[in-house]
Amino acid sequence: MDNSFSNDVAVVTGAASGIGLTVARHFAERGALVVGVDLGERVTELMAELPGKGHHGIVQDLTADGAAADVIAEVVQTAGAPSILVNSAGIALLDPAVDVPPARWQATIDVNLSASFYMAQAAGSVMLDEGYGRIISLASQAAVIGLDQHAAYCASKAAIVGLTRVLSLEWAGGGVTVNAVSPTVVETPLGKAAWAGEKGERAKAAIPAGRFAQPEEVAALIGFLAGPDAAMITGANVLIDGGFTAV
């Protein structure tokens, strides 16, 4: 087994499915002790099934008051100081801009932006004390382009990029890098279902690479940014979109 992260404690949100689960597996396969956080109760079982030993699942609604601080306190108690945080938890509630209900707007901001900030704040505090850390947040190609019926989603992901830049400036001197990763459509089970048929074929045709991203490709990019070779990369928003935003 690859032991490139054998000295790391990696916290991954949204770890019960999709990109988050793939990222958790990527780190576990490379020796990290993984703590997965998710609203879904299956996260505990899924983390126990990862390669290696000692992985831990935390069932938590990260939009609740104090949730992020509680999660990081539990991580420190059960696994040790986190050296890697991946903010992968997110939702996409789509409405025409004139019809976005206040509750759906707020839910999108709460999950995609606020929860990511509070997790970064709580983990970053520990990382700064330790003098080392890697924080990677999932943004989206929607952070840099407009998408129909994505007003709340695009706003939340663009805000992740802005937040990433601020945190990177404040924390670089303390040994903590902060970056964002922005995929196009990713072929998770949910992504495959949402982009099946003619709609998906049209979307693929608009991507110069002619296909969607694979979750393992996103995980590999996150793994690079979380490693020692990426020490001089901070404040970046790395697009993984097959050239879509270059057109």
C-alpha cells in the first residue's frame, strides 16, 4: 500500500457518497487516518470499510450552530490533530433566478459556503497551532461561469473561491495552504443520473475533452494539493473541466 499520507489525519466532509467518498478512499489507500463527516448515518459504516484501520465516521449536520467546532474537537480527541481538510459536502437546488425561494437560497449558502468556512476556521485553528495543514474545498466550474437556473449554486461556489483566497493570504505564513478545486460534471452515481440521455450528450459535446470528469480524477488532484509537493500552491482555484471554461 502507498504510505504517502501515513502521517496524516484527513477530514473529509460529504464522505458518505460521491466525490467525498472517493476522496476518503484515496487518502485511506495511501495510509492516512480518515475521519469522514456526513449528514447520512451510513458514513460510520463506510469509513469502517475503508482500507487500513482506525478510520472514523461522524454523523453531523454541518449547518447547525457550533457543528464544525464540535466535529474538529472530536477529530482531535479520537484521531489527533487534522493535517488535511477536504470540504466536499454540498447541495445543488436549481431554480430560475426570479423564482428562487428564500429558503432554498439560504440552504445553498448554508451548506456550500458557511459550513465550508466554519470547518476551515475550526480545522485551520488547529493546523496553525501545529504549523502545518492543507485545506481543499470543492468549488465548481460554476464558480467562474454562469449556468442557467444556478443562481444560488453559482453564487455559493464563487464565494468559495473568494474565501479560499482570503484564507490562503492569512494562513500561508503559518504553514497552512488553502486551495479550491473546480470540476465540471463528475460521473458520480448522482451525476450520471442527473446528466443521462440527450441532456448529458449535449453537455459532453460542449467540453473539448468530450467527456465528464471521473471522481477518481478529482480525488487525485485533491491528493496532490494535500501533499508536500504542493507546498507552494495556495490561493488557487484549480479547474478540472476538460477545457470547458477555456472555450
